Amino acid sequence: MHSTCELPQGPIRYVEHGEGEPVLFVHGFAVDGQLWSAVAARSADAGLRCIVPTWPFGSHRVPMHPDADLAPPAAARLVLDFIEALDLDNVTLVGNDSGGAVSQIAVATDASRIARLVLTNCDSFDNFPPGSFKLLSRLSNVPGFGYALAQSMRFEPVIRAPFGFGALNAEPQPIELLRSFVRPLIEDKAIRRDAMKFFGGADSRDTLAAADALAGIDLPALLVWGTDDKLFPMSDAERLQRKLKDATLLPVTGARTFVPLDRPEVVADAIAAFVEARPVAGAR
């Protein structure tokens, strides 16, 4: 069942699974909380409280307020505001794709309620956005581009193209799932407005600054990284591991960007083991 958290920027819908220490999931651009569904369900079975929002990155169903800032640094503040609104402490923050960039910026901004960081294949350093998505991000600020991009996603060959979802999974995902990701973008002008604020605001200066800040924060991190990813190669994970004070790298053979869909059981088991291995005094 969905719940709604009303924030100054607008409503955030989310679902919860299980009880225990809180684990908060952050997906990236043009997907929703379904990216994490299987991971969250299995993690909940391991005794964790898994909170899965759909963030306003293009697949949300209810638009944010028209004046809301949704560029990645503001999106990171949105994550922190959500944590505070739910009065969560000792959070394990889990990010993927551009949601991983948001997670890094969030921790670099304020780690007071965050106990652990888990990054799966994601933007970092100067690889934000990656590859051809960098050009698309710049174009998203051109009037009418968001509409044209969204309408092109009505067609399955475009959805599965390399600039769509084609390169993000080891195995093709069901078209019904992919269509559910892009339907809000196609149908709702206000959703497109929100999405282009986020996507068009992507700037590697923010991820480079976050990485420098994270290097000085004493926070355990786990990198669960698909080995077959062309957008976010293993060299990105290795660079993050070297940069962070306390980071463990777990390669996931054969997985790509959407490792939570490719290998949900591996991701979930890694999260549960990480939380157990790195206890927080007084966790609730």
C-alpha cells in the first residue's frame, strides 16, 4: 500500500516492507520504485525496514509544486527532507544510476541521520551523466525537447534503444515494466517539467565535489557493482573505493546498470550482510 509524505517541494509517494533498521532506496531518472521491489522484499525478509519512494525524476504519478527545484543537489536535499519528515535515524541509503549521484550528494551535504551508504552502478565523479546521456541532458533544457523525447518512447524499438533502456540490463526487461516507467513522461506535462529539471540539472561538478567531501566522512560504504556495465564500468567503482574512507567492493558478474533488476537476490543479501556486519550503537 502506498503512503504519501508531504514535503515543501511536493508529495513523495512510497511503500514500506518489513521492520527493523531503516533502508531507504533511491532510483534514478525515468524509473520508479519498482526498480527496487524485489530487493526491498528480500531485504525485509532479512529483518530490515525497507522504504521505497518514487522520487520525482520522471516516472512519478503526482507532480511536484511548479516552483520546486529538482536539480540533483536539490534532489539530494529532498532525500534528506524525506528522512527528517519520517524521523528516520541510522539510515542505510541505497542508490542506483543517477539516484546514486543523488545519494552521494545527500551524504556529502548532511550525513547526520545516515549510518551507511550502498551504491550500485551509478554516476560518479566526471561520469555524470554518462555517455550519450550527457548530450541528452544538455538538450533537455531546449524548449520542446522533453515532449519530443517522451513521445518517442511510445514505440518499443525506441524504449529498447541504447539511449533508452537497451543497455541497462543484462537481459531485456518486460515491455510492460518499461512502459510503466515512461507512461507518466508521455502523458503528463507537469511530470515532464519535473523530469527535465532533474535531468537537465545534472552536472559533474556536483558529483566531483561530493566525492571530495565523502573522502572526509567516516561512513562505511558498500559498492555492489555489475561487471558488464558499459555506462558505469568497474573502473568507476574502483575509483570510488579508493576515494572513500571505508568502502567494500562487491562485483556482480554479468549484471549491468540496473543490477537491482538483474540480480536482486545478490543486492538484497549484500545489503543485509552489510547492515549486520556494520552495527550502529543505539540503532532503532
